[in-house]
Amino acid sequence: MRSEPFVRFRHPIGVSWKVRRSSRRAQGSRYGGLTVLNSGINRFSSLARLLVLLPAFGALASNTGHGQIPELAAKPVPSPGKGEQTAVLAGGCFWGVDAVFKHVRGVTSVVSGYSGGSAATAQYEVVSTGMTGHAESVKITYDPSEISYSDLLRVFFSVAHDPTQLNRQGPDRGSQYRSVIFYANEDQRQTAQATIDQLNKAKVFSAPVVTQVVPLKDFYPAEGYHQNFLARHPHYPYIVYNDLPKLRRLREQFPELYRQ
């Protein structure tokens, strides 16, 4: 069994460094027509450097919330017998978004993955180039009799990420961290677009919402070591400074939706 490839983990300051590979891959690897040089798409330096620089980013991350999003649009009444439904959302690093929705009542599962690109490039080290069209995403399976798609979007816009940041999220930079709602049907598209229009009209944020609303083509689950990352690594510095504050805001702003 292959050990967890920690060399691929991210850190929030965007530092790259060269990673020694075997001779078979020393000249780079090809994925779907892209040649990826083994030069440190991965973003970790020493833990000491991380701990020196992270407090400032932590302060930034803990202050990116905009308060609870009001119920701006009428919520559709779930039809009995529809069964579970899915939503695919992208809002920066999937570690934190995954963790937020795992604590939302009515959500039955959350999977971290990639959407927007092809199967051939749906691998972390390739997606991290920002050249694949993929965004780090989460696939949320939920019970519409317990929570609506509109309420999932309220959590998405107010707690899970900052929808006014273009091609970035907090300390992470690149199109793979863009804000996207991947809609699966016309109802989801209309709900998403109406929500964004009303948020902008009401000037809920100090800057316009830049979230894209695009059709879902495919969702590709991420590598196993990315799944349920916060629960498995709650003391990891990136998690402590960037993602645990999101869970606190979820509990404070949506007590009726929060579950332990």
C-alpha cells in the first residue's frame, strides 16, 4: 500500500520548491497533453517557516466572514419522494469547504474533488498548475426534505468562502481556487443566479460577487489523502488558521443548521 504522499500537501503561503523524483519521472510527467515538471507544484516549506508566517494569514482568514446571508429568495418546497440530491460547489481549498458542509444538517455525504476539466488532468499535482480548467470542488449529497438547495447556498456564500475573491481564496492563488457553482439542472441554475443577483443588488458584500454559475459536466473525486482532511488533521497549521474559524462561524450564524 502506498503511503500518503505528504509532499503534495499545500500550505497557504504559496511557496514552491524542487522535489526529488525517480529517474523515470525526472524529465516531467504528461497528463492529458500537459507536461508537468517535477519542480514543486506542491506548496510546503518547513513547519518552522509555516508557524512564523501563518499567524498573519490566520488573522486575515478569521476576518473574511461577511455575516449571515439573509433569506433573500423564496425557497422552493421540496417535493416528497425525490430522494437525495447533489450539489457541486467550489470555493477555494476543498479541505475547509468539505468540513463546513459535513457539519450541516441534512447533508449525508461530502466528497472533495475536481470539476471543470477533463478526467486526464483530474490529479492534484496537475490541477495545482492552474492550467487544467479544474476547480477544487466538493460534491454534497443532501436530503431535500431536511435542507434546501437555497440554504446550502446561504452557507456557501456566508461561511464556506468569500465569493468576492477572483481566482483566489484567502492565501491560495490560482484559477483552481475560483468560486463556482456547478449546476446540475435548470432549477439549480435559476436558484444560484437569482441568489447572486439579489446579493449584489442588496450590496451584502463590499465588492461584487464573482462566483461563476456553470453547468456541471463531471466531478472527479480527489485523492484519498484529501478526503475528510480536517477531521483527520485538526491541528494542522493551515486548518487551524484557515478552516476551523469557518466551523465556528457556521455554528454561530446557523445554529438551526449546524450539527456536531
